Amino acid sequence: MNKLTDIAPAFVAMAHQIVWCSAATVDAQGRPRSRVLHPIWQWDGANLTGWIATGPTPLKRAHLAANPYLSCNYWSPTQDTCVAECEAQWAFDDDTRQMVWDAFVNGPAPVGYDPAMIPGWDNARSEGFAALKLMPWRLRVMPGEVLLQGTGEVLTWQS
């Protein structure tokens, strides 16, 4: 098992290159529900935090109220894969929503974008805009060459 300091930079690099992940939540009856989302990850050398700019739909809110965990699974056609199993927490305060908005506006390509392109999101205080904080408890990074060539290393970390 690797230390977070060993795997977090590799995870962020791969996740930000792939950009889109299949994100799964679980409803109150224990049934999974997947959707495609676009997190941005912040690594400060000690802590890894993900942020999703998203609409706080009744379904997402109900799932996370019943079970506050979210799985982010990234895949690329080169068979690069990485997964973050996370505790998820809504952030509705203006300061956090502005920080997340700015993180995407100023984010590096290809993960950065202007959230104002989403209908109904004029700015970080738009009613339909919320931030979802991701706090990973498990990470896995598998470069495609592990699967395709039998070389390289699968990195895993769990808190």
C-alpha cells in the first residue's frame, strides 16, 4: 500500500488528463446510480480534495443524504484508469462556491472551463449552482501499460 504523498500527484495528473469520470452514488434502498461528472482536484502536498461544480438536484441531494459517499471512476481509451472513493459534502456557502467557480475558471487545460457556459449558471451565486466537496478515503491509479503490456505499477492508497 502506498502513502498518499506517493499516489496523489499521479492520481491528479491522470484524472485531470481524462477530465470526465463516471460518478456513482447509492440511494436509500442501496441501489447505485451513475452519472458523468467533471471534478477538479487540489493537492497541497498533504491533503487531496476534489470539487465538483454541479446542480444540487433533488436526486443527488437525497442520495448523499442517505449515503454521503461518491465513487469517481476515470477511464481513457489508452486503458489508463484511476478511481477515487470519497466522502462527499455539499457546500452552499458563497465563499466556497466562489472558490470552486474560480478553480474551474482558472484551472489548467483540459480540466478548466468557464462554468457560465452551463445554462442557468451566470455566476457562483446562481441558484442552481452548488459545490460538492470530495474527500477521498481510497485511491487507485492504473496506467494502461499495466493492462496492455504487463509493465508499470498499480498504485493504491487507503486511509
